Amino acid sequence: MVYVPTDERLWNSVAETLWQLDRKGLMLPLPDVVVGCCARRIGAVVLTTDAHFSCIPGVQVISRPEA
């Protein structure tokens, strides 16, 4: 786990991402978008089986750790 500061820039990014997704007809849970925006900010990869993260632009997702 990595700490990512939740400053005004991050929340603006979350709001913009939610707006972009809404324009595409996608309604993702707020916590998923916050985590995705945090990962995008620091260039982290999200390890998950939750398909929502693949919808967030600029977020790299893997479903299992690489060997």
C-alpha cells in the first residue's frame, strides 16, 4: 500500500474522470474512481479482478501478480 495525498488536485481529477465516464454512459463507484485516480497520479498498477478499473483512462490494471 502506498499513501497518496488526497489534495484538491486529486479531487479535481476524480470529478473530471467521473464526468468523462458519465459522458460515455459509465457509472462507476466513487471509491473505485478515487483509487484509480490515485494510482494514475503515481503511476501505480492496480491489482484487481474488478472490471471497473479498466474503464478509468490512464490506469494500468492486472488481474494477477506477474511471476
